Amino acid sequence: MGYIYLDMTFLINFIMDFFLLWGTAKLTRLELNYKRISVSSFIGGLYSVGYLYPSLSFFYSIPVKILVSALLLVIGLAPRGLAEFKRVFLCFYGISFAAAGATVAFYYLGVSHAYINSFSYLYLLSGIFCIVLIGRYGSIYLSKKIIPDLLSFPVKIKLGDDYCSGKGFLDTGNNLRDPLTDKPVLVVEYNFLKNYLPEDFCRIMEESSDDNLMFTRLAASSMAYRLRLIPFTSIGKKKGILVGIRADEVIIDTGDDFLVYKDAVLAIYKDSLHLEGDYKMLIPAEILRAA
């Protein structure tokens, strides 16, 4: 006859809940508050003990389990707002499934069944190891690989008879607007556009050291009819101006459809937008909604 110990059930679930909350905080880059995480894990440990009592089975139905997990996240991580809560909730369950998968894989691939049955805490260690890996390296992988792939789109820009193609990155923080039309503005690298711009325009952009003189000369260039001046504010520069040009159209490939944005304004950025050159332009989210 097998025995189930309440203290071990509590301890194992307390430890797992603690590391799951820790891993979720790391992955979502929330501030770690170990007191809150400990309190939340303690509640999770107590909740797991109740599972051993058949009379309490209602409280372990799937809807109630989801509500309890949401409560643990609110107590342990204190997400701010619904959007952050959704992100935390999805990451929490993602890590939970990954840890469960690691435990099952360890059971079938790592050690004989007989050995595992006599040392069940090895299940716990394999799950914790998986969570620590995700918490330590998951956010780095997400920020460098997953998120850029999800938010990058192939883009074609039409200037006269020419098309230039490259990758654009969806930037929710890009709030630049064209003062004349009040339309959102794409930020595009100068080196990406250079081969599709007239020689006189490029010469002025590269040779002018004074912004006011450059704007004056550009206004008399062959691109004057497309010229825009885009005001911006950034850290260290309260009132800046970017040179902009009007494109005939911008075509964004979302994977499901081609979004065509007529008379789009491009703000020209002289430096690189991404150190590794993964994308050449920043797409404001409003363009995807408006196109």
C-alpha cells in the first residue's frame, strides 16, 4: 500500500510554484519580489494539499485551477494592467508545459523506471533545471530571435518607377507623424534608400554639416516635390528634425495579405537601425491598421 505525505506534497508544490513564478518573472522581465513569490508559492502549496481530499474535488476542476493560477500570478508578480497580465499568464503556462515535458523526457530517457520510482525527487530536479534554463536564457532568446521574427515584415517601397525591398520591424513606439497630412511615418535607413535617390539629393545629404543649410538646399533639389520635414523628440534632443520624403506607396507583406499604403512618408535615418542589419526600417503599428 502506498502512502502520500501531506508535508511532501506541500513542499514539492511550493518549490515548483516558486521556480515557475521566478522563471515567469525572468522571462517577462518583471521585477522580482521574493517575498511576494514566497507568499504566492505558499498558497499554491496549500492548494495542492487539498487535492488529496476527494470531498474537495470541485475545487480542482480545470476552470478553478485556472482561476487559482491567475490568483497566484497576481499575488506573486503583481502584473500592471490587463495586457501585462495576459503576457505573464501565457508565459507561466508555457514554462509549466515545458517543465512537465522535461520531466516526462527525463523519466523515459534518463534513468530506469525502478530507480526513478525510489527517488521521485529527481522528477522535481529535472523540472526545476528546465525552468532555470528558460528563466536564465529564455528572455535573451526571445528578444534576439523569436520577437524580431514575429515583428519583422518584408516591405517594398515604390519611388517613381523603382522598387526597393527590405525588412521592416514593427515599432509600437514610433509615433512620428507628417505635419502636413498627420499620417504616421516610417523610419528608413539612408543607406538602404541611397541607390534609389537622385544624385543631387544624396550629395546634399552627405555633404551638409549644418541642418538649416541642408534643408534649404534640399528644398531646391530634384526631390523638392517629395520633401517633408519630420519633427521628433528623443532623449538628449527635445526638438529635432528628420528629413522625410513622400513615397508613392509602401507594400507590407504580413504573410496573410499585402497591405498597400499610398503616399507614405519616409523619415530618413543616417545611422543603422539594427546593429546586425536584420531590418532597415521601422513600421509604426498605425500603418498596419490604416493600410
